[in-house]
Amino acid sequence: MIYGKRIRLRAPERDDIPMFREWINDPQVRAGLTVYLPLSICNEERWFDNMLDGPATEQPLVIEIKQEKTWLSIGNCGFHNIDWRNRSAEVGLFIGETKHWNQGFGTETMRLLLTHGFETLNLHRIALQVYENNPGAIRSYEKAGFTFEGRQRQAEFQSGKYWDVIIMSILRSEWSAD
């Protein structure tokens, strides 16, 4: 487990598959992700099995919050496209339980991921992509220390409209562990 102040990150379990499918199939959640079609349990099971065959450093982590004496899963996060020679990676996260949006859990998760990425994985640069129509996520990433790096104009098509994809990053030298 990786512990923060109000959250912890843990490895996913096969029992999480129905919950993952529920989150991905929520149109509000899916709007911020590259997944654009509903997924079946079979799709999620295939994804889970393939994920286990990948590098441990690129396997997602489940975001959990403390609820009295137990932990509640609210989303997932992780690193992908890790380039060990250049010590860079992409990072992503989503809060699948929409009732927990706008409560700072995304920012806290990202800060915890940055600590893990810089201190444990010894990364030098961490980047992400976010859609311009997701200002809450952009603010959250800025609070975590990310800066605007560029934009891919009209690179994402959603709900009959093209949106820019914003590229943000943070270097180890710009990051400070709080």
C-alpha cells in the first residue's frame, strides 16, 4: 500500500472488475478518459488479465479513502509509457465515484503519485494529457505542480464537438514533497 493523508493506493484485485466496469460505463467518468465505448465484464476481465502480464510499475493502483473503520474504493491511477532511459513517464487518474468529485481526492492522489514517481521510481519528468473541457482536472493538476506544456488542437472528438488536448508536465526539480 501507498498511504497519503486521506487516501491509500493499492494493487487491483480480480474482485474489483465489476466496480471498474461500473465506473467506465458512467458517461460522466468516461468523458475524461480515452475509453469512449461501454465495456462488458468480459472486456474488463480481458483487460485485467493483460494488465497482469505487463510491467508491475505500469499496473494501475486503486484509490481508496478512509470511511470510518474501512476503506472505500473511489477510482484508479497509475503510470504508463515509462521510458527508463530518459526517466520519464505519463501519469493518469480518475475518480470513478462521482459523489467524491471536487473534494480534493484527485489532487491528493496526484501528489502521492508524484512522490512515488520521483522518490521510488526515480523519474525525472512526469507528464499527462487532459481534455480542455475538463477544467476541474486541469486545476487539480496545477495544484499538484504541473505546468502547461502544449496543446494538440482539436485532437479529441466528444459529443459532436472537437476539443483540444492539453499537455502538462512536472520535472523533479519543480516538485517538492509536502
